[in-house]
Amino acid sequence: MDKAHPPGPVILLVDDNPQNLQVLGNYLQKEGYLVEFALNGKSAMDWIKQAEFDLILLDIMMPGMDGYEVCSLIKKDPFKNEIPIIFITAKTDSESIIMGFETGAVDYITKPFIQSELLVRVKTQLNIKKSKEQIIHYLHEIEERNRNISDSIDYARYIQNAVLSKSENNLKYLPEHFILYLPKDILSGDFYWLCKTEKKLIIAVMDSSGHGVPGALMSILGITLLNEIVLHDHIIKPDKILESLRSKIINALGQKKGNDYIKDGIEGSVISFDPESKKLLYSGAFNPLILIHADEIFDIKADRIPIGYYEKNENFTLHEIGIEKNDAIYLFSDGIKDQFGGLKTKRFMFKHLKEILLGNHNKTMIRQKEILTEELNRWKGDLVQTDDILVLGIRF
């Protein structure tokens, strides 16, 4: 027989009785199986080394190398140990049957066998083997697809990081600050954006719809549009930035009135700060700004208007804040307050966040980040991260 696997199931019969081989062979060949024969254990091992088999019917009592030894040798071979083996023997005592299974057999048929029973058992084991091979094949396909997906995601992360790099370069213009940035997956829908104009520092902290790949695509779109709005269109007031961003996202995603449109959008905050006048302008979509001044905490409300399609075309509110030395502000996405945890598996909540920030605002920004991370991890415990998390803190 050729080493290449033929199209139909191939069975190896091993028995030192030629008459048994002939009878078994006739039964199996009538069922359409391809059959090869071996009269002893050594001949069986020679066959197994040179050919591929789907099933082995193996006699136990043979001169020289018995069936137990043949089975043990096959099961020790990493390339052959998946071949199912059915023992066919006159030995009917429990000890022999147990030993057969312990050496690796999948079934045990006693002589004299019943033809219909034998054929059913053979068919069952061949079907099991085929199913296992299909499962292994599907697993290999899934592994390959996962590798391709992982490679694509890794490259997407590289692209996202490249887009974020300009904002990271502008971090040097910030006073003392921290950024807590914890993507739920490899890619993040949350992003921060910084731009320094001649007189102002403009900062955005945004939360795109979704996370992972969809969120990352929205974040790249958001960063691209913010660059266009501020650097090309020269719009620097936070409320006008949000309104322009909303208009451009609606246009980019083809959003329109009715049900047939992409409902994705962005939530977030934009501030501009003038170091000379010490004035900070803030405008927000759903996400408020936290201000700590003179050991008191204030939350500046955001408009409940998405940066995307909305039934009402309302304008965003512009807030003006006079900043004094040692004032601290915090911008964040909703990922941290929505994180589940605690003894009762509840959300972290905005109130909890404010308590932590107020209780530690006199510490360095780096230490505040450490404390916030520690408290978040303690709260989350063994639960999975619910969403992307982004918090930006600045002390002036």
C-alpha cells in the first residue's frame, strides 16, 4: 500500500490465525473498507511504520509480541498514537479487559464475535476518529485565524499609537499632570488629544462608542478631525470645537435623520487654557470636569448632547473658569465610574471618584495616579474590566 492516505478508511487486521483474518477481512471489505493484514506483532509494527491507518483490530494472544505490547508501542509513538485500537480476543476475564483499556485500546470485542456487532463498533470508532480529526482541523483553522486577527490588531495598535504620538509629544507643555490610560482590549476607544497654539493649550479627553477595533477606528477618526478643526480651521473655543466635531462626524459617518444611519459617536470634554490670563474654558458632552480649588471640589456639568447625530441640534455650553495656583482639574471618560466591583458588585460611581480625588489632591500627581489605580484594582478585584478607562489630572 502507498504511504499516501487513500480516500476511504483503512483498517489493519492483526491476528496469528489466517482464517480469522480472512473472515474479518471479508466482512470489512464488503462494507467498503480497505484492509491490510498482519500475522504477528512484528509484522503489524512494520505496517504501521510505512502506512497510515484509521483503525487497528488487534488480537491479544499472539506468539512473540502479544497484542498488549503492540498497543503500548503504538501509543508511545507521537505520530501514531491517535490510531484507535480495538482488541479482538477470546480472553473474557475482567483483568484482561482492564489491561486492554489501560494499554490504550478504545474498545474490546470477545470471540466468537457477532458480525453485526463488530461492524457497528468499527463504524463507531471510525466516526469518532473522523470527528476528532475535523475538530482538530477546525481548531487549527481557528488558531490560524486568531493569529491573523492578532497580527492585524497589533498593527492597528501601532497605527493608533502613531496617531496618538503627536499628542504625547505635546505633554511636555502641560504643568504637573498624570494620565491613567487603561484600554479594555489591546485597542482603545478612549483617547486624549493635545495641541499647543501660540497662546493656548487645548486638550480633549474623549470616549468613542464601543471599545476594541470599532472604538479604535472612531478614536482615529476623532483625532484626525480634531487636528483638522484646530490646526486647519483655527477653531479654538471648546464649545465650537465640539460643535464642529459633531458636524464632521455626522458627515463622515453619513448620519441622517431616521433609523438608517450609524449611531456611533463620541462623548468627552475639551478645555483651552491661557497661561497668561489664567483662564480656562471648558465644554463637555456628557463627561463633566472636576475642579479642586482651595480644598473644595466642584463638578462643572457637561451638556447631555452626543458628539454625533442628535434629534435636537443644540449648541454646547461654554464654561469659563479662573485658575489659581495649585488648582487641579480632572477630565475622564465614563469607564472608571462604570467599572463594576466592590462587595456588592456595583459601579464605581462618580461620587466615589470625587472622594478619592479630593482626599488625595494635595499629593503629587504621580502619587494620585498610583492611589487611583490601587483603588480601582481593589474595587474591581477578580472581575473583568468593563470599559476603556482614561483619566487626565492637571495641577496648575
